[in-house]
Amino acid sequence: MLDRPRSFTAIAITLSSVCLPVPCPAQEAGRGWILGAGGGYATQLDPGSSGRGSFTVGASALRARSPRLSFGIEGGYDRHEAFATSGEVWWNGNVTSSECPAPCTAQRVTMTSEYVGSAWHLGGVLRYTFAPGRAVVPSAELGLGLYGIRNHSVRRTRDVATSAPVPELSSDGGSTDLAPGVSGALGMDIFPGNSRVGIGAVVRLRAAGRPANDYFLGVGFMALQARVTVR
């Protein structure tokens, strides 16, 4: 009877020595989530666009389903086109012109136009990890979700001589349309010392669209992000 407590103590010490150096299933359960956040540059892929991109931000939360596959949600905001133009024209109260024939009675005005094309998104994402558990981890992603396509334009017009605003030639408007979209990505993350926190980069291609009355509403853009990942 005196040997039983010693036996139980020996078993407990043996189990703890096994579970501490090599994490037990209960210890690994807390490591099933893969969290990431990043930001960078986005630009529209439409050949007819200005080619002047802007910024992108995003975050994701994925649950590991196997050593290589993980599934979760991903969302973000991409300002994929932003530009401004300005110039001076003559305005006679009805139309604008680049010239003012003598005798010139038209008003000289400065017109500044600004445009921003952007989109927010939220949806599911599937990630495949090519080298799980290593310090350098390449990955590929496929996503499907809902996109809010936003277009916003502003035109400000002022008198050249007095800087007074000209409301007749000024405007401010925009629209937001919802559409389904898809995405694909290739990434590379580095975990120093095979730690749980890593830094990396990812390039994403996104496209969203739907029929709208007598035309097709759509957008396609690319985003290059630097990101931080916790696995």
C-alpha cells in the first residue's frame, strides 16, 4: 500500500516530462488559429484606367484544418485608383472653352477634378501552405466574398482672379455597388528561429462584378502587401 502514492507520483512526473518538451494535443489546441494583418499598394488592372494606384489594408483569421490547409475569413479595403487633374478654361455662363475670342467677355476659371476608385471586401479564404512548420513558408490562397465597389468624383471650380467658387461648374458625387468577387494570392512568410510570429509579403489579384441594367458592373485590381502573421 505504501508504494501506490510513489507510483502515482512517478507516473505524473513521467507524463509531465513527456508533455512539456513535446506539446500535448491540449497544448497544441491553442495554436490552431493563424492571424494576419498587412498593408501596401493597390492598382487597378483595367487598361483604360489612369494607372495611378493608392493604398491597401487587410486582415485575416484562419483555422488550420490540416498541416497544409487552413480556412477562415479575410477582409480589407483597397483604394486601387486615385488621381487629380486641374486646368484653366474660359466660361461664358453656358459653355467652357480653351480660347476666348476678342472681345473677350468670358470668365477665366480653374477647374480641379479628383477621382477615387476603391472597394471593401469580406469573405471566406482557403490557404494552402507548401512548407508547414518551417522558417520560410510559401503559400497560396483562393477567396470568395462580397465586395462594395465605390466610385467618388469631385470637381471644384474657382475664378482665377478672385478665387471665388463657381457653383455652376462644381460637383461632388459618388456611388457604392455590391457585387460578388473572387481573389487569388501567392505569399511568402519568414518566421525567425521557426517562431510563431513572422513577416512576409503577398501579392493578390481581385475581381468583382455583376450585371447592372444594360451594362456589366465590374472591377479588377492587384494588391501588393507586406504582412505580419501569427501562427
